[in-house]
Amino acid sequence: MSDADRHLETLKGPRGWAARNYRPHHAFARDMCLSGRAVPQPIGILGGAMKILITEDEPILAEELETIVRDLGHQVVGVASTLGGALRLAEQSACDLALVDVYLRDGTTGPDLARHLVKNRHAAVIFTTSSPNRLPEDLASACGVLAKPLSEQSVKSAIRFVNECLVDGHATHPKPRALHLSPAYAELWKVT
């Protein structure tokens, strides 16, 4: 087994990857380059490409979100416009993060989807909605909410911030202004 393979094996944990054991990729990459070996790219929530599920019933907005996610270097695991479609995608492919509209084609099913993804799939969820005041105070277990209309910058900033918090276990940069965190995640990630 190569050094790179041993390093990646040490990262495996109950969720597939454990950030607490993560050696910063730049240090690992430097060591691998100095030794002349190939450098594996970080995956999952290790500061590399996250797997992101998009649930949005407006096709144009779904396409824009897909482009933003890919521009950031993340992988889109699928786009769904209904609760059933999103649940099927979540069963077929694990995701680290889901962008979830509150109102999907089958009604106000976004909160149910968020609870399922957090509890059963161990994914982080960011709501995208024009009605954030209709969400429960705990944001249905989601880490945060972005109010529509969305800007490219607000979506990018929110994804970067959540990825950073998932990797480090706390915020190391200020929370993006457009992202409203749930009280539980604000406490967890030490955001004041």
C-alpha cells in the first residue's frame, strides 16, 4: 500500500470521512511532490469537491444552481423537483450538502426532505426559499437558509462557508451576510 493510500485510509470514519483526522491537503501534497509521487485530490468534505444535491422546482434556477456548484469545483449528484425524486437521488448517491427549496412541485415538502437528509443521510442542508419566515425556528434540521432572490455570490459564499465549517468543525471566516444559520448550527460552528 502506498503512502497516499495509507493516508486516505486513515481518513475513513463513520460518515465515510472524518475531518478530525484530516491532514491539511497542501502539507500532504507538498510531501508527496517532494517524494515524486502522485498527489491524490481530497474528496468529500475534506475541503475538496463536495457532492451536492439540488432540489428546485424552477428549471432555470435549478440550472443556474447547477452551474454555480460546478463552477466552485463541486459535483452535482442530481437535480430533483419533488420530494420523491430527491429521496431517490439521495438513496442512489451520497451527498455532503443539499440545496433545498421549501416549495417543490409536490407542495411544501422541503422541510420533510431536509429532516430526512440530515437524520438518515448525514448531509448538511441549506434552504433556498422566498419564504424563510415559514420555516420552523430550528430550520427543520437544516444548517441555514438563503432567501430568494438568490445571487451567484450569495450561493457561492454560503457553500464555501458550510464546506469550511464541515471541514474545520467551526467557522474560521465570518458568516456570509445572506446566510441565516439555525441556532443549533450557529452554536456548533461557534458563530456569533
